[in-house]
Amino acid sequence: MVEFFEGVNRIKFEGVGSDNPLAFRWYQQDRMVAGRSMRDHLRFAVCYWHSFNWSGFDIFGDGTMDRPWLATDLNPITAAERKMAAAFEFFEKLGAPFWCFHDFDIAPEGSSFAESATNLDRMIDTAAGYQEKTGVELLWGTAKLFANKRYMGGAATNPDPEVFAYAAAQVAHCMNATHKLGGHNYVLWGGREGYDTLLHTDMKRELDQLGRFLNMVVEHKHKIGFKGTILLEPKPFEPTKHQYDYDTATVYAFLRQHGLENEIKVNIEVNHATLSGHDFAHEVATAVNCGIFGSIDANAGDDRLGWDLDRFPVSVEQMTLGMLEILRGGGFTTGGLNFDSKLRRQSIARDDLFIGHIGGMDTMARSLLAAASIIESGDLDHFVAERYAGWNDTLGAAIMKGTISLADLRERAATAAEPQPRSGRQEMLENVVARHIERTV
Ligand code: XLS
Ligand code: NI
Ligand code: NI
């Protein structure tokens, strides 16, 4: 077997004192945190597309990266096989328990549906062999319903039912493949399910089509006995001007409207949260409140740039606040932390891919420790419980039970004392978070 990442061995934990760029400083897979190992808490996954399928091209220039299997003169199946060998070598050396893919990341798209399906089946067999050999599992699979020209006007939301039909077939096939690989989830990101202008868009019709599509997806899941979770990945825009799966709250309302709130959960991407004008923690908290928290695409944006930068996460503070909400919600079940993150275009050394993932894993591990320590201390929970204590008393309970009316409250106001405002102490609480981060060991 040809080794692609020559000179890189299995990445080990060396602790915060280590200066070795190819070692973990925080992520220690067997370390127990709040009753679970770090490995089980974080459930890290490497994504195929950014790491193995992207050459470094952008709209201003060609690929910069050393990805020999992307050379156009190679036989597409040979190329796909080399790519998969490099990918599993990477997963194993990194110690990532999971991976994620789009159908056409791992198999070349053919010139007909039948050819594409045959290619995918073949690569699924190869992947099954690697999974067996390495113990790496599939966090989720997804169908690429946004790259081919046929999807330029959307997949499920396309004005042409033939395109809907094609997309449905592609999802059915990709879900079967995901099922075959023992995938823990199946993801749908509505890449072009939205619009560029309302001038040619029948928004109501498109949303109804999307509802029908997702119902068919759920039906298929049950039909084939797939036990994983179906996840929708919200994103407000890019590539379309407006995307229907705008954010978690929008997705929840949509799921309720179509009777899908018990069948579909969300895959929240950190950079998408930022793009929708929310904090990552807000998106997680909303999903937990609605009972639709599923999985995370861990990456980061840039404060000044309004598009999906997919950087590796580096902010322990941002991720601590997110992990806090994840832990409050009970942690992951079928979901995990997928690095939907990519290198910068100038990071072309082979080991840069390791260094990016190691940094992301250490950021998340340290954030997990800080969040677990905040929860264990009760520092925030005590404050919050105290802040809302009035709702457990007679007045609060009567209001919430509905045993008191607006008119009753009007009457009560005649003799009631003026409410006494109390400090919200935000700065103090921010300092509490800072203290827990400082003290993580
Ligand atoms: C794009 C999305 C995409 C999904 C999978 O912004 O993040 O990568 O995660 O289709
Ligand atoms: Ni994503
Ligand atoms: Ni994204």
C-alpha cells in the first residue's frame, strides 16, 4: 500500500507542555469527563469533501493543493480508490472515530444515473472494507444535490418535477449506501433549496415540494429499516440569496408544519449560525429547546467576512459556550462533531491537514473540559435558578397554570408592590466563564 502521509505516525496525546505540532495537547480520547470518555463526548468526524476532494481552487485561481487523485487525466475509479486509501490512512493516523461523505465525493458521477449508482456501489464496498479494517465508522452520508447543473434551480424545490424525481432517486440510493455502511445519521443540506429572486419563484409551491420531499425521505428511511437520524443542516444563504432552511427556528416551524418534528433533527454548522446572525450557542440552545438537536459541523467564520469560510475552530470561548448548551441538552446521541472545515489555500504541506484537525480537536476538547467544569460547579445554574425563583411561587405558578386572568392581574395591581429590579450580573457571569476556561487542566 502506498503511504500518502509519509512521516506522520498515529497522533498521540502529549499534553499542554508539548510543542510538537503533530500531537494533541488537550484531546485525550480515554480521559473521562462527566461520566463519559472524551472520545464518546466529542464523536469527532473528518469530512471527505474539504479534506480530500478540494484542490484549493477558488473563484480567482486553480487548485494549490497536493491531491494527486484529483488529476483529470486519471481513470476516475482509480482516482477514487487512491483518494479513499489516503482518506482512511488519514482517519486512522489522526484517531478520528468517524467520517462523513457526499455520494460524489467518494465516487465519480457518471454520465447517467445508472452509471453513477454503479460507481457509488463499488466505492461503498471499498469503504466497507476500510471501515472493517480500521474501525472507523460513518457519522453520516449525504447526497450532493447542488453541484450538477440540473440542480441550478434547486433539487426538491426545482420548478421541474423531473429534477425533483432525479434528486429523490439520488437520495434513495445514497441513503441505502449510508445504511449499508452502518451510518449513524443521514444529512440533507439544502444547498440550492432557496431562491435568487422572487420574480421567477413560487415560494409557497417550492416549500410544499420540500415538505413532500422530506416526507418521502422519512418514509424511505423506515422502509429500509435505517435506524440513524435524518438531519437537516440550516444555512441562511450561499449559494442562493435566500435559503429556506434559514436557521434552526425556521427549520423547526417548517418541520412542525409538515408533521416531521419527531422524525428530523438538525445538523448545526457553527459558521452557518454566524451567517444567520446568531451565536453558535443560540442555535444549539434553540435546537435543544425544540427537541431537534442532532449533530454539529464544527468550523468557524471570520468576523469581517460574510461567507462560509469553513476555518478550523480556534476559539475556546465560542466553543465553550456551544459545548455548554450541548451538555445541558444531554450531549450527543447519534450525532457528533464533524469537521466541515478546510485548510487555507496556502496550507499545502501534507501534514497541514493533520495540524488543522489537531487544532480543531484540541479546541473542542478544551471547550468540553471548561463547559463540564462550569456545569459541575453550578456557578451559572445557581444564578439562573435564583433569577427565576419567583416563578415557583404562588403568582408565577398561577400565571403559568392559566388560573389567573388579565383582569385578575388588573385587580391585583391595585394593592401589589412595585416589582424590585435586580442586577443581571452579566459581567460577573462572563468572568465566571473566563475563570473556568483559565483553570482547565
Ligand atoms: C455547506 C454545507 C455542506 C454540508 C453538507 O455550506 O456546510 O458542506 O455540510 O452538504
Ligand atoms: Ni456543513
Ligand atoms: Ni457550510
